[in-house]
Amino acid sequence: MPSMRIVATSLPIEHGMNDYLKTIARLLLISSRRIEELLVKYYDPMYDYQLKNNNERGRVLFQGNEDAVKQFIQDKIKNKSK
């Protein structure tokens, strides 16, 4: 994936500020698509692999959705304070 450099320049408002803003918006959209692609194609599979590997080794303490994680942490805090 080629790197992208964004160079900001000062333009007078009457000389193409609309086009400048549209260009910046397009560059940000392209960047967000590249980041999404990186997350989905690289980090998600790597995370799944690590989770599976560590789960088989007994290293995963807990797995669940957001509410279950909050409850798990609250329970840990309560048990630690006893």
C-alpha cells in the first residue's frame, strides 16, 4: 500500500477554497477506506489467530460483549476489595 502525504497550503477564499475542501474530503475518505482495509484484512485475522492461540493455551481470562465485559470487571473489583 503506497504511503500518502497530505500537504496543506493557504489559499485565498475567493480562489478555489470549495475545490480545496472537496479535495481534502476526498483524501480523508480514501484514507479511511485504506485504514478500514488494513483493519479488516490484516488486524482482524491476526487478532482472531492470537485469540484462538491464547485461548488454547488458557491465557484468555474472559470473552464477551461490552456489557458482559463491564460486569466481569465490576465483579473482579468487588472480589479484590473483599
